Amino acid sequence: MARTTESELDPELRQRFYEARAEDAVRTRSLTGKPCRALRSRYTEAWEQPGAPATLPMPLQTLLWLERDCGHKGRMHATG
């Protein structure tokens, strides 16, 4: 299996990726608004719960994620 040492990921998270199996991945729109594969987590499971809001379409979901994680930097980046 090919692995990289140049990753900016936290070593713990990188190890989770290395140990993940196909059944640990889910197809979700919760990160970007577009279908993508991600490791199952409390975050992805919350989006699958009954009564969870629908994800916003691309690019709005991405902008929401940028706002949450980057604050004003995300707004500046997203608007150019």
C-alpha cells in the first residue's frame, strides 16, 4: 500500500485513514454539497439522522464549511 509522509494531517487521523476499510467509508454531501466519500464519523452520522437538515447544494455547503472552519478567512477566500 502506498503511503505518503508529506501529509499535513495529524498523525492520529492519518493512522485512521491507513486502518480504514471500505465499510468505514460513507457517501455524503455534508462536506461540500457534492457527493463524496468520507470516513464515517459522528459528523457524517449526524447528517444521516431522521430530522437532520438537508445539505445545501454546491457551492453553498462548501461556503458554510469554510465559514465554520475558517471564519472571516473563509469568506475572503470564497469571494476571491
